[in-house]
Amino acid sequence: MKKLIPALALLCVMSVQAQQKKAPAKPAAAPVAANPLKSNRDSASYAIGIGIARNLQAQSLDSINIAMLYKGLNDALHKKAVPFSDDVAGACINTYVQKVSGEKAVGNKIAGQKFCASNAKRKEVKSLPDGLQYEVVKTGNDTTHPKATDRVKCHYHGTLIDGTVFDSSVDRGEPATFMVNEVIPGWQEVLPMMTVGSKWKVYLPSSLAYGDRGSGKIGPGATLIFDIELLGVEK
């Protein structure tokens, strides 16, 4: 589960990570232009800036005051006096992150509610009291239902309501194996309803998915859509 980066290490960690390793869920690559920078120092500096920007975007923090970001970088790098302690800096970041996340969660929940209200009108969709919706795409011949304590093998394809793919064992070409009681609440609810060999399309409100915290490409408060095929149950 994605956690907030500690305040003091925020900028440094983000830029170093951007250079040293690839994140599992990267935003779409920006167009690559000819490099106008004349030295490795300039190129590295610019690349670090790109890394910081992309990590801020991934955390929905691209609305920050760029001028103040630059001032903070400049003051810290030149060892100038700063207006608050490390603890206060951490509190400032956490407060702002929570504010931005909360605002985004509200918008995503409203969009999800509208989507599910429209989706519920389709005759093939079944809606449950907690907001979970599903439609049976294929029914398997096996009558086995997994229990919460079982390990299952599944193929799945997960998208946001706008069609953005955030995770897919189908695209990777490798089924996933996991304990039923170790996944998100919506999966824990729907898997015991399925039988081996069945394929369902499942619609999960944020309360049954990642809630207000989000994860990777999944924004806070996001409604998720999964194509789930239950391939087997390991007792």
C-alpha cells in the first residue's frame, strides 16, 4: 500500500528514485525533445527536476506553488536560514497532502456514484446493498466456491471508470495467486460468490476498494472495474 513520503526526505528521495529505479506505475511518457543542455551537470539537474515533477504528479501534488518549491530548494541547497523546523516542515506537507487528497476523493466519489447509478440500470448488472455491482460473463462447470481462508488463482484486468488500466494479470500474461482474506474488501466479498471457471465483471465503490488513500494510478475515492476470472482454488 502506498504511504506518504516523510517530509524531510520528500524532494531528495523523489529525485533519486526517479533516476535510480522505475516506479511500477509510471505516468505516460512526455514527448522527448532534442537535448539543448550543454553539460552533464545541466542535464542531470534538469533530469532531477523532471523526476521531482513526475513524482509530485503521481501523488496529485502538481498544484503546489512552483516559485516556493524553487525557493525551498535554493535556500536548502545554499544552507540559508529556513523559516521552520524539520517537524513543522513535515506537518506542513502532511496537512497539504491530506487536503489535496480529500478534495480529489470527493470529486472521484461523485463521479463514481453517477457511473454506478447509470450502470445499475443495465439489466445484466446486479447491485448489492453495499454498492458492489457485478455481471456474470461466464459460468464455470466447477461448483467449487472459495472460502476466505483459501488461496485462489485468478486472471484479472482492472480499470478506472474512464478506462485507464491500473493493473492487469492478463496484460502480464501471468495469473495471480493470493489468499482471499488478504485482498481488498470488494474482492473478499465477490470471490466466495464465484465458482471456479467463472468470469465476472465487478464494479467496486471506493469503500470496497482503496478508500480515500488511493494507490498508484488509483486516485483517492476512485470507483474500480475488474474483469475477474477464477481459475482455481487451493485448499
